[in-house]
Amino acid sequence: MATPRPNLLLILTDHWRGDSLGRLGHPAADTPHLDSLSSGGTTFTSAYTPCPSCIAAR
């Protein structure tokens, strides 16, 4: 029997700082559902873009 493929959920947001989730240290962030998702998966805390404009970088 083949190994089942994992589920993948990619959430892209705009204009967030690195600590915008409550789980990542923002004192006023109330993001319980995103915190739960990120604690059970992979969270990328650093990203680099070749373009300073958000839309073109996607």
C-alpha cells in the first residue's frame, strides 16, 4: 500500500511583521487558530525577496 501524501496548507498574507502571530511573540495578537496551525506544522520565520514591492514578489 502506498504511503498517503501529506496535506499541505499554504497561507500567504500581506503587510505582517515577523512576530505578527501570538505564538511568535506579539503581545496584542489574538490569533488562536493560526497559532494552533503553526504549532502543529512548519512555520517559516525568515523570508527574503528580490523585489521590495509585495505584489511582484509573489
